[in-house]
Amino acid sequence: MPSNPSGRICGAIFMALVLVGPPAVGVSETVAPAGHVTGIGGVFFKSKDPKALAAWYRDVLGVPVEPWGGALLRYDAPGHPPLAVWSPFPATTDYMAPSTATFMVNFAVDDLDAIAARLKAKGVALLGRNDKDPDGRFAWIVDPDGTKVELWEPKRP
């Protein structure tokens, strides 16, 4: 399995915030003046069948799909990392393989074993799994549109 740069970044930031705490109030104001990105507001993508794909994410991964067809994923959910990673990869990377999509979504999960059992019960095969990464535990699957999905259970402090 290839190395997991996005997981290492997520884990390092998560552990730093857990061990050190968030930056002091006002620090970001001096570093970043008005007119900058403050976080990820959403992930939007095309699908051949958006309704079927949303149902798959709801039924297989437990994503809380709303009646309008998307999901509102809370940053303040218990155990959820306090940050999201944005990380461009080289065009030559094979990290998203076997998908030919130019992106991959990493979902933080509360219990990788429970998700793996749920996936198996739904007939979804794991592409791989890494329970020994220093930043937590990872598994990879492919969704019905052929997009690789990374599942990450952050390492507990």
C-alpha cells in the first residue's frame, strides 16, 4: 500500500491540537489579514446518478444524507479531528488508484472495525487497510462512481 501523506498531515495536526491546544486567540489575525480562506465549506462533484450515489453513501457508510441530496458533516462531532486537510498531489501519483478521478475524499470515522464490518455486510470490498500508520488506522474502498474513498480512524491521544 502506498504511503499516506494526507493521513500523516491530518494526524500530525490533530495530535498537535490535542497536545498543545488551538492557536491563541488573535494569532491568526496577525498572520492572515482579511480576505483569506478560513476552511472548507463543502465538497462538490459530478455524478452520473447523484441520487443513487447519495443513497449508497447513506446506506453503506452511514453518511447522514439530507432530503436535498447532500450531507452536513459537523466538525464538532465527538472525536472528529478539528481540521480538514487540503493537499494537492502530483499528477503522476498512484495514491488514488484504481480510481481515475482526480480527487479522493478522506472520511474521518469513529471505529474502523465497525465500518469494515458494515462494508463487508453490504458487499463492499476493502482495497486495503493499514492499522499501523503512526497517525491512525486507514482503509480504502471505491464508491459506485469509481472514486477511491479513504476511511481514517485518527490515533487516539
